[in-house]
Amino acid sequence: MSVPHLNLFPNPFKGAPAIQCNFDRFHQMANKINAWTDFQQFMDDCCRRLSVDPDVSGHGRWWRAMTYQTFITDGKVKGQRIVMPGDPDNSVVLHALRGDPPDFSSTGRFRRMPLGGPYFDDADVLEVEDWIRRGCPDKPDPVPTT
């Protein structure tokens, strides 16, 4: 089922149509990541599917080398704070997966992850973004009983 485009904001330019928001990308989230162990497995699975070896990247499988508590409070890779729970825009892991400039572009201090590609699919990056946006929960939400 697709969520329709919603006209939420009037366009300030005279005669222009309303600005539309498409919530499809969030509606279609599979919620593959609902806990720290899910995230660790998701990262391993993506690397395996892409046939990339993070152990040759200079930082290794950092998601396996730190605890959940370290990850959400002060986990760093190459001196950079990896994640800001609830704040995907300031989470370095997303900038690295997308290759966001300036730091993760081809001319930046670092490179897009995984180094040299192939890169995570957009849908996979959105799964990580969704988990971060939800605050990086360590346990799945309980299934409501009726």
C-alpha cells in the first residue's frame, strides 16, 4: 500500500501548487533494524552482499568492536563521532554511507563507505537512517496484545 502525496504546505509563490511531501520512503521501511544486534547483523549482511571487506578499510568492523553503550554515547571511528541517536543529519555513519561532501566526497578528508565501493543501496541507507531517527533503540518495541 502506498501512502499518497500529501499537500501539507502552501507554496508562497503566487499561482504555484502546494508543496507536496511524499511519505512513501518512510512508509516502505521494513524496520530491519530494531536493536543494536540487528544493526550489527545488517552491516555485516550489506558488506557480504556487496562483497566488500571492511577489515581492509583502516577502521575494520567498528560495529563489532564496540558496545552498544559506547556506540550511542561516544563511539568514534578515525576521531569522528559515529552517531547522534535521534539526529541522522549529524550522524557521521550516514554521511559516510552516502558520500556526503565535504568530508566524504572523492576529494574529502575521508572517502565514501565502503571504501572504493560498491556502495550500500539507498534503501539500506534509509534503514540505517530510520533506526537512528528512532533513537537507535537497543530492543525492538513490544508487539501490542489485544
